[in-house]
Amino acid sequence: MKFPKLRSKQKATPESFIASHCEGGISWQKDEDDLDTLVELVRLIRPKKPKKIEAIDLSGLISFLKMHPVCNRQFSEYLNGILYHKKFNKFLSDAAMLQDVNFFRELRARISAKILPNQPQKDRMEYVLNQVFHLASDRIWIEKIPLEQLEELFDILEFDSIYKSTEPDSPLSETLLAMNLITQRMSGRAMETDVIKMVPEFDDLESPFTAFEMELLQIEERIRSTDVHFISAEDLSYRQLLVLHKQCEEFVDKAFSNSSKYGISLRVNQNLLKIRQQLKRLEVLIPLLVVESQKEKKTNSISLGLQLIKYNCYKNNVRKFISESTQLISYEITQHTAKTGEHYITESRREYFKMFWAALGGGFIVGVLCIIKVLLGKVDASFFGHAFYYSMNYAFGFIAIYLLGFTLATKQPAMTASALVRALEEGAKKQGKNVEKYGAFSILFARVFRSQFIAFVGNVIMAFPVSWLGIWAIDRIFHYNIAATKWHTLINDLSPIHSLAILHAAIAGVFLFLSGIISGSIANRDKHNQVYFRIQEHPILKRTFGRKKTAKLAKIYEKKGAGVISNFWFGIFMGSTASIGMFLGLNLDIRHITFASGNLALGLYGANYAVSQSMLVWGIFGIGIIGLVNFMVSFSLSLGLAFRSRNISLFELRFVAQAIWKHFKRKPISFFFPTERKEKSAVEEIYLKHE
């Protein structure tokens, strides 16, 4: 329909808009499918910046409707015609909740619905909400309308309460149907094998979900069979329903807390998350069954309407979905990396030099890998062939470093970040003052930094001579300089101004972060699937190797399995990047500080030491820059994930940085060399002061 134009040139208001439909005998559109008038009215009420508005004042609209009974009657008939017999039970049971336990399928569905929203049939309440309240910000300003004004509008427009009838399509009937639908789905999901496995404490107990479903059915039958259509807060069945609801919540909470014992898969996490969302929805709907006064009939009816608008506004919220779905998984992953990362943090001088010797071992193997990679580069193969050769070279080298107990510089940040955040979290529990909490964190960070520093030193000073000796030995034995044609590239690629060394170092940092994620996710998956116990009790293995050896094998896999798989994939990432880049026509590659040191040695020998001073200086400087970028990228990503997993705001990083800088000015030497006794006493003082 076309809206009549206002006679005044001034900006339209809700009152003037309604008046324009009443002037001259113009009546409201009677077609309930035509929502244009309501859409335009809401557009006039909707503020441009709802977050900055303290309250939405509808007093002008209320006064206008009181003063113009004809307009009020026509407007009331129009709104009631739109809302009359609109179905919403499926919307109430589904909106803003997980629809698919498959994470990626649900993610695709939500993104698709944001671009091209789902449109239900016109006899559904969701259709009205989609057309009128289609912006995500609508729930913000709707909640800022004073309840007193909403109650006054409810009376003026002569809306019926939801308790008038329980006939099909009535609001109360739709609400009861939605509650039943939610309860049945929730009860069935809670009985799935993978979910029950998370709560063995409930094995010998009756399912609280089944009991809740039966109790709700009894209450529904009473509401539908009587004339009052509601119950009292003192009703024994209602109070029992609340107790059972609490038991269902305890079931879910226990399942989530048991994830540290049994691990958790993404599918089980999504199942539990959906049950929790359904319980939250029931927590909102259950009080609507209770009425203690006539006023409550009105407030409950308004509350239901507001909830429908709210659910419609964020039913396709992608950010909230990702946040809820990944928090527990990321927590379990970072818990594993935190435990592993503790081994990479040195405290005493003994541990510090032990890290140095481990780094020397890692540098030795990397030096050998550098030589093998140059030789593999001479093999006549396709992009895929070179990617495979390089990946296997890196993968088996990294696995060797891991199994032999050596250290690869920059591998630690992905692990130590989680340990740091766990220390921050524990400090928050023990102390009331943030200054002390961040102070303890800064001391631990200094330990991490110096551990990383000595790992850099050990890797670099060993990789260089090993690579040099290797190429020299090959030249002496076979009279062939393997880097003679490639020396310029080997050295030039280290320069941060003559190549994309910084970008390539950042890519390596991302892969270092991903390797930590893989390690934690594999450990979590194996724990959930009881892989260690299954190996230990495998009948064929026990018969072949004996019970003790099989148990030992299971123990070895439990301790080393996730790390081996993580290092294997780290090698795949590092070895295939350059080949994939060439295939795509992109300048992609990786730069790692330890390999950079080995490549500098190979480049110098390949050039017969005839290298310009500027090229040599930029090459040496580039090694330091590459190491710094490796560390910063992998550590930052891991720290962000660790903060996210523990629901700590990233805003706290500002205070963390300030505390670290303050500690550096006070004790700069502690960032490079251990000051064991003094530092240990400082930490103890901070952590024990408020116990």
C-alpha cells in the first residue's frame, strides 16, 4: 500500500505517522499479510545508534493514542489482525539455538542465513518478526523501553493476555507446545552414548531429563483442562519441576567439568551446548506458567513478546556461536599445551643451561636438515614431488628432535603461552590486587623470554657450524659445492629489506602456533576416545608382546603420541608452503631462525666467501629479525587463544604489557639470564602473600 503524505514538512514522528492514516477517514490496512505500515512505524521509533541511547520514550505515542480514540481503535485492530493466530512453537523451540551438532555445517547455515535469510510461511510469527524486527540491534533498543510504558500500551491497545485460551494457535498453547518440543529433544539428546559417557556419576540414577518431561506433561494437562490456564508458585508440581530443572543443569555442568578427565570431542561439546541452551530456554519459559496476580498476566504476556523479538534478532549470530562452541575445546587444548609448556620454562641456572644443551642438539639436527634440503632441491621433480620431499625432511627431523629430547627455538611459545595464562588465572584466584597478579605474570614471562633466548642461541650457534662442516665435507669428498648455484638466494632471502623474510617468518610463526593446537587437540581426542586404555588392553597386542610391554607401549603413546603427530604436521606445513606458493603463483615460503642460520653458512660457502659486506650484515641482521617475528607471531596467537579459552578479556593485555615493561626496567638481566634465588623468593612472596 502507498502511505499518505504528511501535510507538514517537518520530520515524521510515530504520532504524526499514525495521524496521517486516520485523517480524512483513511483507515488502516486490513490485510494481515501487509506489514508495510508496521515496518514504517517501527523504523520511525528505531534510534540510529541504539547503544548510545539510555532509554526509549514512548510517552508521546501513548498520549496521542489516549487523545485520539478513533486512531487508537483502528491501530489496535490492525495490530491484533497481524498477530492473531500466528504460530510460533517451532520458532520458540529453535531460534537462537544450535540446529546441527556438526560445527561446520551449523556455521555454514548461519552465514548463509545472514546473507539470504530464511523466510517462513506468512501464518508464522517468525515471518512478522523477520519483516519488522530484522536488524540485530533491534533487541537493544526494544529492551530500553520502560516496562511501565509497555504495560500502558498493552492496556490502551486492548491486547489479550496469553492466558485467555489454550485453543490451538493461541499464544499459551504455542508456548506449551514449544516447551514440550524442547523437553523431548533435550531428553533424547541426553541419552546418547557419547553424552552419558561424560557423566558416569549418573549411571545408577534415573535420568533427570525423563523425570522433567513427565512432570511438565502433568502440569500441561492441568493447565489445558482447567479454566484458569495457569498455576501458582506454591504448586508442588511446579516446585518439583524447578528441582528437576536444577538437576538437569547439574548433569550438564558435571559433563563439562569431566572433560578434563575424559577429554571431549567437538560433537559431544555441541550436544552438551545444545542441551544447555535448551535448559536456558526452559528457564525463561517455565515462569510464564505461574500467575499470582492479574498484573502478572500482563507482564508475562509482554515478556513473551520481548523474548520472541530477542531470539529473532540473534538467531543467526555467528560470533556468539563460534565463541560458545570453541571455548571448552580451546580450553582443553590449551590445558595440554600448558602442561607441556611448563617443561620449556627455565627457573634455575641448571635448567637454563640444560635448555642450552638441548638447543645445541636441536641445532645439530637442523644443520643436517639444511644440507638435505639443498640436495633435495636438485632432484628433478614436480611441485608436488618437492613438497613431499621437503615435508618428509622437515617432519622426520622435527620428530627426531622431539624424541631425543632436544629443543627447537620458537617451538616453545605455542606451549608456554598457555602456561603463562594459567599462571595469570591462578594468580587472579589467589590475589585481590591486579598489580600483584600482573607482577607474578611478568616474572614468569621473563623466565619464558630468557628460555626462548637461550634456545635461540643454542640453535643458531650449532646450526651454523654443522651446516658449514656438512657442505665442506661433501665438497672435499665428492668435489661438488652443492650451494654454488644457490648461494645468492640462500643469503638474500634472509634480508628483511631485499626479500619478504618478515612475511615468511610470520607464516612460520602461524605454523608453530598450529602445531601447538594440533598437539593439544590430538591429546584431547585420544583422552576422550580412551586410546591409551584401548592400546593397553588390546587382546592381540597383549598376546604378542605380553601385558607389561603392551602397557609400556600405551604409556609411551600417551606421553609422546600427540607430540609426534604435531611435529609431523609441522613438517608438512613447513615443507609444502613454498611449493604451494609456486603452484599458485604466489611468493609464499617459510623462514625459521635456526634454518636461517644454517642457510647463511651454506650461502657463504657456496659463494666461496665472496659476499659483499652489506649482504652479510643484512643476512646476520635478518636472522635476528626472523627469530623475533617467529616468536611474536606464534606467541601472540597462542596467548590470544589461551586468553579466549579461559574467558579472560584481551583488554587485560595492556596491563600485562605494562607490568612486563616495569619488570624489565627493574631487572633487565632476568630476561636473559636466571637470577634464581631472588626471583624465586619474589614469586613465592606474590603468590603466598594473600593465602
